[in-house]
Amino acid sequence: MRSPAAPLGVFDSGLGGLTVVRALRDRLPHESIVYLGDNARVPYGTRSPETVIRYALGCARELESRGVKGLVVACNTVSSVALEVLRAELDLPVSGVILPGARAATSAAGDAPIGVLGTLGTISSGAYTRAVASFSSRSEVLGQAAPLLVALAEEGWTEGEVPRLVVRRYLSAFFGPEEIPGLPRASKVGCVVLGCTHFPLFRGLIERELYDLGGRGIPVVDSAVQTALDVEAFLDERGLGTPSRERGTLEVFVTDMPKSFESVASRFLGEAVPTVEQLDLRAG
Amino acid sequence: MRSPAAPLGVFDSGLGGLTVVRALRDRLPHESIVYLGDNARVPYGTRSPETVIRYALGCARELESRGVKGLVVACNTVSSVALEVLRAELDLPVSGVILPGARAATSAAGDAPIGVLGTLGTISSGAYTRAVASFSSRSEVLGQAAPLLVALAEEGWTEGEVPRLVVRRYLSAFFGPEEIPGLPRASKVGCVVLGCTHFPLFRGLIERELYDLGGRGIPVVDSAVQTALDVEAFLDERGLGTPSRERGTLEVFVTDMPKSFESVASRFLGEAVPTVEQLDLRAG
């Protein structure tokens, strides 16, 4: 077992995992973090499970070799297909982003179905349906793929008419037909899970459009925030919380094009990004 | 040198190159084509030149091993960084998608600057600026990255308010400020090049919005169509045109997830897609 003074390792296929880093740094400000964005092979969401597992093992071993005390898989695709393999292959506690969001959604939705926005890969994998079933035998999941939100987030186009119409189109799947023009529509879901690490950038917009479509607030579950709570719990249980009372450090590594990563990363991280270093994961 | 009866090899990082296949099959209906979409490693546009060259060599060698008589690089990113290496490493005629579009644009634009829509990678590489400079010392290039059009094309969202607003926002870069609300704006360009293989799906929309913004038709240069003309020329020059008078065959290979590729490919190809087979390019 690693020392409590060691950093946490966080990885994703690219930028999105920085929203999880942001939530971790909000919740656990003294923990140091080593982040790895495998942007040479982004996106993982369109690849086969075998390929994703191979890539994920490469990232995880790289972070293990840097002495991390625990691993946070800040990627829905990897969380949905590779967590078991990572736990079997590595001598480290491993947390994904799907179970924490699914657990919170199960309480938030009550008896109503749970709406999930994700990439095509996450939705078609049925990962949230399986995760929710592990908490409740009654809860149903309604998934909606929202790939354009990833492109909009990476372009920084998170406000205005286009993201609003895109969000509205995706959220419409969670509502019944418009019975009387202009009047609220019946909601099919009790909450909506942000099932992709890019989507916290649209949280406010999603909340407003949910209200506007259905005429009442429907809770939005942010997987990044729930994951940070989960990591806090595993650190506490294992006595692995850092003894430091200083602000934790943050190191960021990518597998390609550190400069262009740096230029958009702060939007996801919510703070200035430290120098981004490039490393090579040829083993994968 | 290969036999005229051999097929042409066409490759791209994913789906987009199928618009080039479509143009080739329109122009050269008797030629058979072997297409390779390296979707396990898509997109190339966000990767470093070294990585793109390595991937491109892998694709090109795969097609060479299948006995093609010539190679069409149906990918702007590869065309901008790897053509020289491919020509040096392979004993095959190689055509890219940038020079043909740049040449046509140089005539279409007259003395005015040339507008280019492309991915962030293509635009920031300056590939069109260099290509245009090789035809004309006077022509200037105004590049505009349009990454959302790639996402919209892959989702099949090519009509309606959202693609219209997205196209309009990108095209606005080619016009001066609105002097009087509602009146046409001064155009800064003499033509607009579709500098990404996904963009022919928006050709009609782009033509309408160009007219609407500037109050007159501005010619749109489709690189895929120009590339087909280029390929026809190199086949003629080398006596490599097929002797067959039958409709050419089309074989499609991908490096990941053939089923999901098949489900969207016909939108790009403009005809039913034959069975898509998967192959492995580990050497790259």
C-alpha cells in the first residue's frame, strides 16, 4: 500500500477528466494529483472494449509507475468496460465515474426513471443501466447520446442559441410530446445524470432547459462531484488521506500536443493549468 | 508499376474519406476501390505531425500490400503533412486532397482571397496557404476552423436551425461587419473551399448561407470533386485507367467497430455501403 502523502492518479482519454480533477480539488484541496490525458488516442468512446482496455492499462501502469496511492478513472468509457481488469491487474484502489453518479441518481430520481446524457459509446454500452441496477431493482434508465456537446465544449461554445438548441434537442428525449403548444411537457425522468466528463460545462444550461421544457426543476446529478465524494470515502476508509495542510499540487501529462491541450484545459479545470508535459505510452 | 486492372487505394482516418470515394465513383465509375478507414485512431487532426506520418505509413502499406495501382489520401491532415514521406516510401502514384482544391480555388477566387473551412488541425497547419502559394504568388488564404461541422455530420444533423447557425457563425469570418442591419455584408473572399472531407454534406447549406450573408453567390470548391479530377489525370498520364466497362467494385476496411461504421457510412458515400471488414494495423 502507498503512503498517504502520495498523490492521486487521475486519467482520461483527453481533456474531459479535468472536470473530475476540478471536483476533486474542490472537495479534497490538500490532495496532490497527477493527471494523464491520453489525447494521442482520444476519443476512447468510439473504440471497441478490447482496445479501450488495452489503452486503459497503459495509462494506469504509467500512473502506478509514478507512485500514486489510488487511481481515479475520470472517463466514462473506461469506467464502463475496464474497471474490473484495472482492479485485477493493479495493486491500487480504483474509482470510476459511473457508479458514484448512478448511486446518487438512484436516490435523486425516487421512483421515476433516470435520464442519462452521455457519449454514444457510454449510452450504447448500457453501463448506466447496469450500474443503476446494482443499487435498485426498480429504477429504469433512459439514455440519450449527446455527442455534439463534446464538440461544443472543446470549442468553448457553451453559451448562446446553438448550445441551447442542442441541449434542448437532447433533453427532449426525456419528455413526453407537447400536448398544448407553449405549455410544459410531462417529464419521463426524475433526474438527469451528466454521464460524460465534458458535460459539467453545460450544467447551468441543462438545468434551465429542463425547467423550461417541463415547467419545474429536475435535479441534475454531476458525476464528477459524486466521484469526488467517493474518492474521499475510499481515502478515509483506508487511512490514505494526505497529512498535508497545504494546497495539493497538480501535475498534468498528455500523450500528444501539450500546447494545444494547455490552451483549452483551464475551461475544464476552472483554474490556471500548470505546465503540461508530454509522455509516450508506446507499450499500449 | 501495377496493372491498370488493379484497384485504387483510398484511405482516411475514418468516415470522411467516403465523400472522396463518392466523387471518384461519380467521375470514374469503372474503377474499383479499396477503402481503409483507420477509425481505431480517428481523429488524426488533433495529433502531432510525427504521429500522423506514422499512422499514414501504416495505412498506405496496408493498401500497397493489397495490390492497389495508386493511392488517394482522402484526409486533409495526412495530405498536409505526410504526402512527401508517402511518395518517398512507396512505389505508387499518390494524390492528396489539398492541392486539387487549392488549384481550383486559385482560379475560382480571381484576385480575391480564398476562404477555407477545415478542422482546427488543417487550418492551423497552414497547409492551404502553402498549397495556394504554389499556384499563385498573389492569392491570399483566410482559414476558418469549423470542428462542429464534423460532429454534426457524424450525427447526421445536416439540416435545420442548428447546422444553419453553426455554418453561419463560421462563414461570418469571411465577411466584413454588418454596416446596416439586414443588408448584405462585404465579402472578404472570392470563393470558399470545403477543406475537410466531412463538409460536402453541408454544401447546399453553405452555398445558401454564403448567399444570404453577402447577397450574392460565392463559389464553393469541393475538394473531393477536384481530387477525383486529379486522379483521373494521373491515371490517364500513366496509362493506368481500368480497361473494365463494368461498374467498379468497392471494398471497405476499418480498424475498429465495423458495424457502427456501416450504420453511418452511406450518408457520406451516397450509396449503400458494402459489408465493412475489420483489420488490424498494429505495425503502426
